[in-house]
Amino acid sequence: EAVIAGTVELVGTDPARIVSAVARLLDDPAHYARFAQRLNPYGDGKASGRIVDTLCARGTSTFAA
């Protein structure tokens, strides 16, 4: 999913390729931006906070048997 969305790049397990790929992300702002500006297929990472807020807003009696 992330590869298709363009938020990650598969570079394999070769240490030299991994180092090269990381160096390019760190050294080339345009290359980094191509990944960073894409829509994350997994959301924004704030789902757990939203769930807690929703549960707290409903009160505990909603979930009591």
C-alpha cells in the first residue's frame, strides 16, 4: 500500500543500498519532499487519540453491561 501510494521506497536488504537511500533522503530536499507530500495510506497517526476522546465523551455508563 505504501509503495503504491508513493510514501516509501523499497531498497532491499543490501546495507550499501540502504545507506545510499537514507543519504539521498537526508541530502536531497526535493527527493524527500516527493515522499513527505504524499497522502499517507495509513492515516495521520492520531486515531488512538480520537478514540479516547470519543470514549471519554460518552461516559462509562455507555459501556457498562
